[in-house]
Amino acid sequence: MPVPVQNLPEWPSEVEAHPLLVIDYQLLKAGDKDEINRLWEAGTTLGFWYLKNHGAEQDFVAMWGMGEEVFKLPLEEKMKYEQGDEGLSFGYKAVGHYIVDAVGNPDPVEGVNVAKDDALSYPKVSRREYPSVINDLMDPVITPFVEKCVGISNTLIEIFNDKLGLPEGTLAKFHKREEFSSSETRTIKAPANLTPGKLAIGGHTDFGTLTLLVNNLGGLQVLPPGTTEWRYARPLPGHMICNVGDALTMFSGGLLNSNIHRVVPPPGSQSKHDRWSQVYFTRPANDTPLSPLLESSIISTAFNNLTPERQQSLSPGVTAYEWFTRRQKNYRTKNHKGAETWAANRGTEHGRA
């Protein structure tokens, strides 16, 4: 088994975690109305939930194994595949290349991202080149992981489409597998023994539609709506943590909640171990306009009841590609000019009542 899942301490009993609803993926697939309503409740309140019985647990673990192979390469080799500072995120990310706050403090984590478009077109190169260790693991590890995550995401998208009162296939047409998007895998390693309270990833909302996440240790914190207290979201074995992203909040006229979250060092004795995260980000096709889908009376009614400031934040007048690249570019340490750069990478948290 990869190192990230070996001999890890339990969650410390003295640390309280925020409760997330547990959603059974197999019940969703079976069309269980009660489970679908619970998913809707999760998406429209905290915007985070656990997903069990998803069938991808070993695929997430295998992706950590891929990350181990990449991260032990010489830095000079890894930097040949660095993401760059122009707003794209496919490829390698070295420690310190993102900012975590308005001051411009650098992040302490190492990461590598693989484009959905490259994983599904391999061996054809669609978006960029990768280290040979990634190419070697594309067929046995990365592409199967992406296929499973695409399938899970599509199921959730279809359910939200119906609950939002949209015509069949409306959200699906923004997420066609053959169209280029910023959808990607992300494998992250944060080192052990970080200073307590040090931000590994600063407070943010996610850029896209849905996020599927598995962590080997704690550290993810959510900011429940209407509060100012960060709360841990505890990782559970066999469960992924899912959350709504900005695009789905905009499509839904604010009904679905792209909630603010961050990453800090794991609690208690877990902090003595490297923290690994495996993520899949589902994002709309690059040319998708981001705006409320007002053809639904459910969405139009909710949107019309918002403040003008909130309405403006949900109608940015840009495409998914423009939204993503603007936010990504302003996270890069090299591009940081001051607090205005941090403000420029913000998402739908602006304008909330």
C-alpha cells in the first residue's frame, strides 16, 4: 500500500468535527427519493457532504501511489512540467508557488494535476506533456480514476439538474466529456510537523461545478454559513467528501452553496505525518457562460429574491475558462502584487448577504 495510508493515528477524540450529511451513492443511482432529497439538503445548506458506497476507494489510493512516484523525482525534472503563471493548473506545482492569504504568504504543499482531457485522450496529448512516470501510470491508474469520477459527477449533476427544475440534460450539456475544460485530478502532499495554524491552503471557494475529495488525515476546515468559526471536516474511511463549486452556485442562482473552506495542519498526533489529498475537480466546458439558468422558475424565483450585490456576484459575465484562469493566475506567488491580487482570486463568496 502507498505510504499515505500506512499506520496513521486515529482522529483525536478531543477535537470536535462539523457534522456532514452522509449520502449513499448506490441509493442515488437507484433513484431513492429520500436520499436524493438529503443530497439536495446538503447542497443547499453547507454545500459539503460525505459520499459512501461510491466504488472508487482503491482508485483514490492508487492515485496517491502515482503522486509518490512523481514527488520523488529530482526537482529539476519536475520543474520541466511546472504549471506556469498564466492561469492554467495542469502539471507540477512546487512548494511555495501559491499564496495562502492577502499578505502573500507562500503555501507549504507540493502537488501535481492531470487534465481530464489528457487522461481521456491518452496516448494522444490534448493539453500538455507530463513526466514519464505519469505517462506510465495513465492507462492503469489515472484514466480509470478519471472515468469513475466523471461517472459519479455526472450522476450528481443529473440529480441537481432535476431538483433545480431544469430541462433534462441542461447541466449535462455544459460537461460533455469530449469538450475541453479545466476539469482535472489533483494530488497534494503537505509535509508533517507544520506550525500549528499555518495555512496549507487559504480560505476559498472552489472554482468549478463539483469537487470529489479523499484525505488520509484531517486538516480540511469549513466555515458554516452564518458563522465565523472554522470547523474541521473529519475524513471517514471509505467515504469521499464532496462539495459544490462556484459554477454550480451560479447556474442555480445561489440555491446550491459553494462554501468557503481551507486546509490547516492535521489535529493532534496526526500532525506528525504527511498529509495527502486526492481530488477530482469537475468544471464546465471552457466556453460555458457562467450565469443563473433563469429558464427554471425555481432558479429565477430564488435569484430575484437576492440582493443586487449577490445577483452581481452570480452573474460575472464571463466563461468558465475566464473565471478559472483569472482565479488561478492570481493564486500564483510570482503574480502577487499585494492585497489586491488576493482579492482578484476570490470567487462567489463576494456579495453574500
